[in-house]
Amino acid sequence: MRELVVLGTASQAPTRRRNHNGYLLRWDDEVILFDPGEGSQRQMLHTGVTATDLTRICVTHFHGDHCLGLPGMIQRLSLDRVPHPVAVHFPAGGADYFARLRHASSFHETAELAVEPIDADGQRIALGIGTLEARRLRHPVETYGYRLVEPDGCRLLPERLSAYGIAGPAVGQLLREGHLDLGGRRVDRDEVSVTRPGQRFAFVMDTGLCDGVYALAEHADLLVIESTFLASEAALAAEVGHLTAGQAARVAAESGVRTLVLTHFSQRYADPRRFHDEAREHFAGELVIAEDLETVPVPPRRVPSPE
């Protein structure tokens, strides 16, 4: 299962319709919680995802709407006696903030946190499902975005396998060894397959336009990106280190994104359709204006074409 579960979509302050930030990524055996704001623990009760499911927490920066849910989430891991280590990533410069949030109140700590700060632009963390990469963003405090990259694989072509008479256990041997010797001739895996591009997920929160935004978004199958403001407030967005819906959409279009999820909306806007209309001027792909408790599937794999 690969999908995004949205816990909250408000920026700075929650509204009657929008909780503070919070996003869950289900990706095979990984369940990653991004930027848990206030109320994230309660929002999770509506999603079917539990604290025991979590394998990793990623914080982009230490503004309150992106991290004030951490104390409750960390304590819940111990309350539920989560049996496996849960990795936590955050900007290394905010280590003091993390320490205070981690021990914000008295509780009996039983869960194991694997604390792994991000201290370099481009830092990579090897996962069983691929690579988690952090890139520096442009905001008044130290901020990183994240992307998950699955390695490329291969797709075997049945018609070519048939032409060489490869079937049954021989197929598995070909995959394992990369070649197969048949009747005095060696058949390489590349002769009967095409590259299957790995999937990519990107998470971009509070930032102005910068190289890191584009590096994260490049060829993302699913891009979750802040669009705090509309174009009418572009000057304000630039001043405080945020994006407009139009800017986020242009990033997606220029980066080859397949599904674009806009979120982190300023409470000054009552009508979310305005974000859709502005983004649609620049981006023709699948567009989602995120709502609390919405689930967005990662698009099906790109199907490679035989040469």
C-alpha cells in the first residue's frame, strides 16, 4: 500500500475546518509521520493508522504548526508500548527544541526512538524500500524537505522470454544472476526486460523558491507542497519564506510531477477553489487541494515501453 493520509492542512493557526499540519505516508512496510502539529494524535484516530504502525517521524522545521504535536506522539509511542524503534529526523540546529518537546511533560518512556538529525543538505538515509533524502529549503529558520526515492527495477517482457524459450525456474535464475546460458548462448537480463522506474514521493513545506524545492520535486510521482498564499499576496509570501499556489504549480509542471497535492493554507482564505484555479493555470496533471482526513494514493507505476 502506498498512499498519503492527510491529518491537517492549516498554516500557522488551525481553523474550524482545518487542523494544524500532519501527514502520514504509507509506503510498503514504512509508515512515516511528517510534521505533526497540534491535534495530530487525535486526527490519527479517524484514519485507522495507529502509533504502533509508525516507523519514522520527519520534521521539516521547528515552527509550532509543524512540531507541537511531537510531545503527544512521542508519549503515545510509549503508552502503546510500540515494540520497534521509531526513527526521528529533524534539522540538527533545532536539537534543543526537539529535546524540550521530547520531554515536555512527565511520562514513563518505554519506546525506543532512533534520533537521527539532519545536518547536511543532500543527506541520505538508506531504507529497505529505497533512500530518504533531505534538502535544505529557504525559510527564516533551518528547514529541510524530504523525498523518498525507490531504486529502479526491471520489467520482464513475456514475448521476449517466450522467444528465447525461458520459462519456469529459469526466469527466477535470470533475475537473480542477471544472465542465463541457453544452448551455448548467454542471454542477458537486459535483452528480455525494460527498466521499471522507481517511484518517488516528495514533501516540501515552508519555503520560498530555491534549488532545494526543485531538487525534491524532480520527477516525483506524488508531491506534497505548501501553498500558503495566493498570487495576490506574492510579495508577502516572498518576505516570510512561503510559496503561492501558482509558484507551487509551476514547480510541479517544470519538474515532471504526476500528482500535485497543495496544502498548508493561510486562514485568510475561505474558499479553497481559489487555490485550485490558480494552480490549474500552470499545472495540467492530477491536482489535489488537500482536505483534512483525505487519502491520496500514490499513482500507479509508470509503465515502461519496450524499445
